[in-house]
Amino acid sequence: MPITITMPALSPTMEEGNLAKWLVKEGDQIAAGDVIAEIETDKATMEVEAVDEGTVAKILIEEGTEGVKVNAPIAILAEEGEDVGEAARAGPSDGASASSEAAAQDDSPPKGETAEATSGGNGAAKPQPETPPRSVSKSGADIPDDVKAGPVPRKNGERVFASPLARRIAGNEGIDITAITGSGPKGRIVKRDVEAALEKGVPAAAEAPAAEAPGMAAAPAPIAAGPSSQQVLANFAEGSYELVKHDGMRKTIAKRLTESKQTIPHFYVTVDCDLDALLALRSQLNKAAPVKDDKPAYKLSVNDMIIKALALALRDVPDANVSWTDEAMVHHKHADVGVAVSIPGGLITPIVRRAEEKTLSAISGEMKDLGKRARERKLKPEEYQGGTTSVSNMGMMRVKDFSAVINPPHATILAVGAGEQRPVVRDGALAIATMMSVTLSTDHRCVDGALGAELLAAFKGYIENPMGMLV
């Protein structure tokens, strides 16, 4: 089966490029990982590596051609043992027809076929009935193979890289290709690996799952991956940057927030709160704090009072103290409030458990301890996992207002801006008040607009009448 090499996307925004130079010619034998061409984008010239091994049967796009669309076929590769002349005749006849064919496939994929989504810039084209396209990428990453080679093998949810020929042989022999160790570039499974496995014996392939019955929910779509380092660095001159590998925290933050924005329908509600009464009460309570070892027993912050106010608001509006699952709504019996704490390299959200039951002084002491240990990275998992809501306060950074991303499994998060003096109208007269803007992000699947507004109104009531937090 001929393999169609297509124009790869070498940057996240690339739509077309110039085929500057071929580094192979028709009749050349190539292996996976060989550099076969140079592609010019609007920002760089990139070398392109082959994904598959075989013989270059036909070059469809001549070097020097400008404006070649991403996913347009540029060459035909004959697999090992395949007649090169037949492979060349089976492919698109020329570059123009190849480009138009690829464009047509992008707009209208063949009926009954579904192209596997590509990630980043690997340049995979959608499957065709006769000459399923393949693409190459500078990273050498594998991309969707032809339909007749069988489904893309996966193990524990991760893709297993294998050549189409290896997959087809494994399918014909009824063996599990995921049980084979690859010897090709970057661990890719090639023909010789399958043949060796046949001699030694490998587990049989599992039967394909039955077709999904009508009415059954489809599996959730995979979370889209971000661009690779090579895709990003194609836009920058070598030596003008430094690569700092992601640590576990940054990877977790990226994964969870990407999942949140892709799977949770965010809805936002904003109100302005008058802080003058709260600031006055805070000052009184701090002055009244008992002294121990020449230090006050507590020193309340505005954030401590915000945590308490949100917890009480959730107690008063219990329908908003929930988490969404596909099977049922989780109603929480207590308000466990997570508080975003900035630490070097990211942030973490320690949780004040049962905050609605705790005094302001207890919340203050607990947050000081949690914050200190968070910055030292000494929190226990149970101290930052779970929770029913979150507070993200950027008021100390003089941020007026913002919208925060929901932290699953929470259904809400409160973004708190800075308290600042603003002109307000009281009893028909202009006055000056210390105002604070807060925005509630809600998961619209379980906390709709009216319920979110009710929760925010309850929060505003406690902020503007703070004595209610003491009784």
C-alpha cells in the first residue's frame, strides 16, 4: 500500500509553506528519521524527517514550489517489498491535483470515514479510500496511518507507534501489537519486530469492542495537547531562549486548567461590595485580640473574612455547594474553601475544611499555617485535594477585577479584586466608599445564572453586614 507524504504543519499557525528543497530523489531508499526535505515558513526554514521507511516512488511537488497547503500530498512512498512503479501510479498524478484533492478532503471527508484528529503541527491528512495519506514532522512523531492497516494501537490510553506494514501483519496474524517491543527509531514497531514476535509467540489480539448501542453516551473527547517545543521554537532564533523543563506541579496545573476550560461551561457573575463596615469591624477585632508572648493571638486579614463570608453563603444557598458528575449531582454538607496561594513555579490551593463552622480567628490561624507550608511545599495531599469551592484573591496585587478558572471538582470559584475608594451614590447624594469587585465563576451545568446570583447576593450581604459572621 503506497504511503502519501503530506505537507506538514511546522508551527501552530502554519497554513501553507514553501517546499524549498528536496534532500532525496525518486528511487532513494529512506528510513524513519531521515531528513527528506526543507520547508520554508514565514518565520523559519525547517528540516523534515520521514516517519516511514520505504522507497521514494514519486515526488509530487517540485522543490522551489511556493504556497503548498498544509496536508497537501507532496510525495509517494512505496513500502518494503512493494513495486515502486505501481506505487507511483497509485498516487495523485501531479501536485495540482494533489493539492486540490487534499483541500477537498479537508472540507468534505469521505462518507463513512472519520479522520483522526491531529495534534499540534504534525500535518496529518484525512484518510482516503485508496491512497491513505501520511505526513512527516520534524519531531519524527507518528501520525494517523491508513485505514486498511487497522486501528491505531493504544496501550493504557497511550498510542503505540508502529508502521502501517507492521500493523497490517499483526492484524492478519491476530497478534497483539501492543505486546511487542519496537526496535525502530524512538521505539517504533516495524516489520522485523512483528516477524520476530511471531517466531517467539505473543498474546493474541483482544476482540474489538461491540458497536455502541443507540442512545449510549459517546466517550468524552480527549483533552487537546499543547504545541511541542519544536513547534514553538521554530519561531525563535537558536540561542535566543532557554528551555526550563516543566516540573510536576506545572504539568498538573496545565492539565487541570486545560481540562476545566474545555469541559466546564463557565458562567460569570460580578458584583461590587462596600468594604467600609468590614474594614471597621476588622480593625476593632484586631485591636481586641489578646496578647500572648508580646504578640496578638490573631491578626485578621480581609481574605480571612472573605473565606468565612463565602462559606456562610454556601451554607445559606446549599444548592450551589455542589459538584457535577455525569451520573448525579454531589451535594456537599460542608463548605470546604480552597484558597489559591502563589508559590515559586505555580500555585496551590490549600483547603479550609468546614469553614462555615470556624471562627474568624481559627480561619486566620489556619490560613497562616497552610500558606507558610504551601510556600515550603510541605502540604499533605489531604490539605489541598478536594474542597467544594475556591477563592482567588489578587487584591493585594492591586488588580481591580478578573475572572478565575474553575478548579474541578468545584462548581464555583470567587475572584476577588482590590478594595479601592470609588464614588458611590447614597440616599441620592454622592459619597466616597471603599469598594471591592468580585466575580463568581460557576459551572453552568449545576449552578446556573439565577443560582449564582443568589449565592453572590448572600456573599455580598455578609461582606457589607459583617457582624453576621460573628453570630
